[in-house]
Amino acid sequence: MHHSIARRLPSHPHHVIVAAVIAALGGAAGAQQTPAPETGQLQTITVTAERRTENVQQVPNSVSVLPSELLDVLNTSGQDVRMLSGRVPSLNIESSFGRAFPRFYIRGYGNTDFRLNASQPVSLVYDDVVQENPILKGFPAFDLARVEVLRGPQGSLFGRNTPAGVVKFESNRPVKGKFEGYGSISAGTFSTVNLEGALNVPTSSDSALRISLMNQTRSDWVENTYAPGLTQDLEGYRDSAVRAQWLVEPSKDFSILANVHARDYKGSARLFRANIIEPGTNNFVAGFNENKIANDGKNESELQNYGGNLRLRFGLGSGLTLHSITGYEQVKTFSRGDIDGGPPPYVFGGGAGSIPFYSETADGIPKHSQWTQEFRVESDNKAALAWQAGVFLFKEDYKVESFSYDSTNASAQEGYQRIRQKNDAVALFGAVAASGDLRPSI
């Protein structure tokens, strides 16, 4: 056992994060490490950009990879998935819902629509299962083997909603025959604490269990100076997630990987601040203070998400492999904020918080379910042509609720809208390419 303390660069100009990384239970997880290459050789990077494991040099796509070591460092800051923004060329991630609803952009192409049923041109695939609803895209990034960013249209292999590209998350899988784990704790200003850890336990000679968890907390650090305001302190949060995986692999021709995961989040919705930029300049108006805001409305945000998937692999002989991937996701969320960004009187006067109108709204998903099923047959890379073909089934059913409130009347509800959306789809897909063994190295 060894202990190390690392000082990280602050993710915020006013934050200083000190990370204490504890390697426990026999050292850092072996699934996160790749043996060091021989002297003078570059480490081989494998990706699944074409739905099969390949050397990144042999993939004819624009692919960037964030390895587990870098992701471990980024996670110590206590940020959400938006921490990946700017870490990969052409990738940007922003949100008007705080930690609950990230919007992905690749090469500047994305969708600014903040409605809870808005499709995005950047698809997110987590452990081989597409996360279609935009709320699902915010599941925390922890105990990951790598993140792959595929730029540009992806053709039939990833289906619709990929004209800008795909972001793929790959969790660290269980490792047979090893009892190991790791733990990490980071602390910073505003009582920020980030906890992360994983434990890998062999359950037999042919199977192993891996349990990963994460908990991020921060105290409220923005004061609402408007005395009648319904929410006085803001910007704090608690974000918890857990993932359990069980691998059964009795032979190289057959494996089962079961995955269950859950997330529970409660915190502040995104803060809107009215007229804080001095007209004609890039400067804040006089009196602006990032630690203070004046809102007369209510602010809250919560989210619960759980799901699971089952991945089966069968060796069919003659260089063929059959994959079956079954996935289920369910999410429930509600977010409310005073989006006019200020208190009464609602007149435009030119100062911080001064506004010409009032607006307080909320959006939520009270019910949601997503089922996916994929069957895929692929050839190996020894033949002149490598091919794969399959069928994909998608079933989605959810409700979206929108509310509006009268901020001049104790935030009484004055508007309500409900939308129910169903998506049922069946698709065939396939690809043929020169075998990886025949592609020239870059």
C-alpha cells in the first residue's frame, strides 16, 4: 500500500484543489494501466471507434482518446462531465441547466435547444449503450478506461443523431483473478469534497465483480441578497453515483458482462444574472459580485437516474463473433429557476440585476424509460475484408412538463404544459472495410 498527495491546478480562478490519492487494496487498479512499452516504442492505444477493438492508428476516422490516467486527474477537481470541454480538439460542452443537462458540440456543431426532448447532433454512448435523452448525457465520468471522441458524421454504425460525431465512455471492466482497488479524495474551497473509488473482487476462476462509486459535494457559496427571495443560498450540490459490473468469461469464445448503475443529484439550477455586462464593453457593471445575486424566485434542481445493460459475446467459429447488447435507462428530473435574473421592480435602469420583464420557469421529466437491443455479427481482422452487420431496436417513452410562475405574486404557478413522446425504431446497419491487419499505419 502506498499513499500520495498531489496538488492540482485549480479549475476555477478562486479555487485551490488539493487532491489526496490513496492507492488501496494492493495498488492502483490494473484495468486502468497498460504495461509500459519497451524503450524506444510508443504505447499502443486501442479504441472501439468502429464498434470493434482496433489500434487507433488503423482507424480511418478522426479520433481523439482521453486515457484513464488523465481522467483520474481531471476528476479530482469535482467537476461534472463538462470538464472534458477543451480537453479534446473541437469538443465543447456547455449547459443552461447546471450539472443536469450538458450540450455537446463537435467542430462547432451542436444544438442550443434547452427543451428536454431536443435531439442532439452529438451522440453519447456509455458502455456500448446510446444515451438518447439529453438528461442521460450528464451521467458522471468516473472509473473510466478511456473516453473516445469521434469527429464528423459516423454513418450507419452509430445511427441517427451523429452528424457532428460521437463521444464514447468506456468504464473499467472487472479483471479476473485480481483483488484490487483504489480510492481518491479531493478537497477545496466552499467545502468542496470529491470522493471516488473502485473495488475489483474475483468471484471465481472465471468471473469477477467490480464496484465503482463517486460522491461530489459543495456548499452554497452565492448569497441571495433579495430578502423576500424564496431561495437564499445557491450553487451548492451533492452528486452521487454508483456502478456495479459482473464479468463471466469461461473461455475466449464466450463472455457475459452485466452492468447496473445509478445517480442521485440535488443542487442549484443554473443562475441567471441580468445585465451584468456594461454596454459596449467586455467589463462587468459597477457593483457586480459573483458571490451575490438578487432573485425573487425559487431555485432548485434534482435528478435520479438508474439503468443497466447486459453484454453477451459468442464465438461462432470461422472467425465470426456474435454480440448481444441489451440496455435500459430511466431518468427523473426537475429544475426550477428565476430566469429573468433579478428582483422587482421590473424596469430597465442599467444596473446589475435591472430587468425589463419577469420570468420564472421550471421543466421536468416525471416519467421516462429507454430500451435498446442490438445484435451484431462481426468478422475478425485476418481476412482481406473485415465486416460487421446487425440489427438495432430502440423504444423510448417519456413525459416532459413545463411550468411558469408569477414572480410578482409569491411565485404562484400561472402556466403548465405536458408533452408525451414515444419513439419506436428498428434499424439495420453494416460496414465493410479493409482488414485492420492490411491497413497502413499512420
